[in-house]
Amino acid sequence: QVQLTESGGGLVQAGGSLRLSCAASRNIFSINAMGWYRQAPGKQRELVARITRDGSTNYADSVKGRFTISDDNAKSTVYLQMNSLKPEDTAVYYCNTAPANGWGSWGQGTQVTVSS
């Protein structure tokens, strides 16, 4: 499996911004779609943003207009720009294929905590 390493999380006040990064251990150019997921305490992991190989994006309603997913030219890193953060965005954030199909192993994730 390809290793996925997330970074960029932290503690931020409501209304603030963070940029998350996801580095893959090999090129992701051939992957149909990559996504950012999050899991809050006591809740199931959910897909919040997805980017396809041709650059099309879609978002969960809860983050639409605030989060932006992108990838770099080398196709080995996926980003999530998060603006206007809310306390309900607090979660561990992960990246993987979308849907997750076993190509990538789930990493440790990166913790995002938004204080009110």
C-alpha cells in the first residue's frame, strides 16, 4: 500500500485558517480521485472534499465555500485550504483515495482543533 502522511493541523480560533498537506509515498497521477476525510470524536469518518484526476472538485455541504482541495503539479501531494473555520470542524483529518479502495493506507491523520 502507498503511505499517506498528513500534516498542517493545529489549534486555531473560530474564523481562522489552516492549510493541510497530504504527501503520498509515490505518484498519485493515475488515481481517479483523492479526498480529504475527517473524523470527530464519537462520529464516523466522513469525506469532506474530493478532487478528480482532471481537477474537478466537490465538497460536503458543511464545508462548501470554506474549504478548497487542490493538488500539486507532480501529483504527489494533496492540499486542503480551510478558511472560516468553525468549532464543528474540529476533527482528525485524513487523506486517501475517494472512495477509499485500499490503494493507500490510512495515516495517523492531523488534528484540527477550532476554539470558539
